[in-house]
Amino acid sequence: MALRCTLNRYLLLMAQEHLEFRLPEIKSLLSLFGGQFISSHETYGKSPFWILSLPSEDIARNLMKRTVCAKSIFELWGHGRSPEELYSSLKNYPVEKMVPFLHSDSTYKIKIHTFNKTLTQEEKVKRIDALEFLPFEGKVNLKKPQHIFSILEDYGLDPNCIPENPYNIYFGRWIADGQRELIESYSVKKRHFIGNTSMDAGLSFIMANHGKVKENDIVFDPFVGTGGLLIASAHFGAYVYGTDIDYNTVHGLGKASRKNQKWRGPDENIRANLRQYGLEKYYLDVLVSDASKPSWRKGTYFDAIITDPPYGIRESTRRTGSQKEVPRGIEKCPESHVPVSLSYHLSDMFFDLLNFAAETLVLGGRLVYWLPVYTPEYTEEMVPWHPCLKLISNCEQKLSSHTSRRLITMEKVKKFEVNCWSIFKINFGGIKTRIFKVAFP
């Protein structure tokens, strides 16, 4: 109880996009910056207004330097379900916390934000005038104020049934905005090198945040494609590395994915993408490699593995091999072995991915990946698990009425040991469930 008394309340204004991804992102970022997730809300659902309890304003600012799911954060001074409740709450807010922002040498302005309703200018002015009981001593400056205060009103989620009065009213001091502009500035439409399955910029940053990517981390993508996930990680100061089985994609060769362009240009490659955003210094390398047969020495190399495995829909799932497979446990292929391209079953792919993450991630490192599912038959038991990896979050993105993909975030909590067991159940697009119980060699 003593800890709660030292915490301040903050109001997060969330974006109404990728709703399931919001809470895991905020929790991951608070964990990254040393803040504990303590909230006065039991559930969030689809509401854009979240009340958090945080130990310092610095943590709130650091949170907003990273999040793409939140629009703004405010120091919450008052909250009520009616104007009278709001005013009573404001009168009970400690004056000593208000004074530093209301003194005579300061400038300020008050903004009105409404969700699911539009107010007239006359209604906005009326709401601002009703706050005259607050001890504002500074001057109003609408262009460049030192402090910005906001009244935020919540009229619910149903645009077809807007109430006359708001369900909740908040008043707070604006602290910082989130990083929503990154979605536009890093848009795939503006990117130098793209492919058929280049990851959406917003989702790329969400994945990097779920992975708790930070400065000087080493982030790896075993299915790198055109490097969209590397760009998001590099933006946050991580050194990035990747592999892919497709020689043409890694080297930027072959047919272009853009409309009205037949072949890729001489400088269309992953390095050029990072150079486009001034991130080339974080580029380690990208190699042609088969994810089913990693060529790494035993050890822990990566702070995060963030990837979007191919599902066999727009990009085929492939691995190298031969018609007569070399038995597991034999490290070297016979001299007569000629590699060919074979199908790579989804369950095999995720089995290899989790094994690889368990072995190469540092303790506390995270694996973030997409898992395709057949919605009518999906259960949580189908999510692959591993004794060295703890499931952190499982978020759904719908693709169609019967298919979706789930963003899975796992954290390495146990040192990799020989003879650990993994159990997998995968079901997607009508493919029968395959169950594996395999010991590491």
C-alpha cells in the first residue's frame, strides 16, 4: 500500500487500431523502462482512455518515445462521470502539484478532446470557462504555450448511439505524444526496396516494442525478406542481422514487386532500405541461409528474435534438402548430397524456430513471431511452447472470416539444456494438427 501512495496517476489516450496489441506493448515498454504496470482499470477492452499509475514523469516520457499504440499521455488531475464529479475531483487535487504549472510567469492553453462526438466552438468555450475556479495565474498563449491542459470526454464506442452526456470526463496536463507519425514516415509505400509480403510499418514497430528492443541490442530475423522488421529495430538503436533462403531477395535481384516496374534496380536491397532512413550504421549483415539448418555455433547471441515466417500463401515455405533426407544428428552431409528445394511444413518451421530461439537468445531475450491459424478450430493449446520460453502475449489479427494470424511474444526464462522437450500443435487452413514431442539431440 505504501508503494501505491508514491505513484502518480496518468491518462493514456490510445489509438483505435490494433486493439489487442495495445496492452502488451504498453506492458513491455514499462517493463523495459523500469516501471511497473499498475492500473485502476480491471479491463481495457476497446476504450481509448486508460488510467495508469506510474512512479515518475520520466517513465511516462520514455514510454511515449517508443509507443505507436498510444497517441498522448497526460498527468491526470481530475476524473468524473459528470461535470460536477470532475470539478469535485479537481478541487481535491493537491494544490502544491498544480502551482508549478499555473504561476504568473507561465503561459498555457486548454484544449478539448472528445471521443465519438463533435462539439461546437460555443460548447468548447463553455467547458473551458467552467474551470475558472482553478488557480490559473499565467497568460493564455494559443500558439506556443509552456503548458497545455486538456479536457477529454468519452462518449462511448457506438457511433450509432451517441449519448447526450459523456460517460467519463478527464482533465490533465499534457506531457508527451506517442510515435504515431512513424507509421507514415516509414510507410512501405515510400520504401526503396519492398516485396510481396513486406511488413506494415505500424506492426513492425509494435513487434519491436513487444520484443523490448533497445539501444545496442542485437536483433535477428531468420526469415528477413526485404528487412522491414530490421528497420523498426534499427530505429530504436539495435544492431540488426538476418537470413533468408531466397537468394534473389537477399541480393535484391529478380522481378520487382512495384506496379509498372518489371525488374529490381541495382540499388534495391535491404542495406539501401536502412540507408534511406539513416540507419545503415546499425546494419550488420544479411545472409542466404536455411532456417531449418542454422549454421551457428552453440551459444547465446541475440537479445531479440523478431520475425514473420512465410505461411505458404503469398510466399512459399521452403527449405533445402534432398529426396533422401540426411538423418537428424548427422552434422555433415555426404559428398554425394545435392541440395534441392523442399516443402517446409508449418509445424516443422515453428518447431525449428522455437528450438533456435531457446538456444541462441540471451536470458530475458524475447522471441516475437506470427503464427497463422484456422479460426474455427483454433484453441490456445495450439500455440507452440518450449520449457525455456515463457509466453508473454498472444494477440490476434484477423485476415478473413476463417483465418487469422496471432502475434506471439515469448521470453527466455531458462538456460538451454540438452534433452529439453518441446510440444507443438499447429492447425492452419484445414491442415491437420501435427503433434511433436522431440528431445534436443
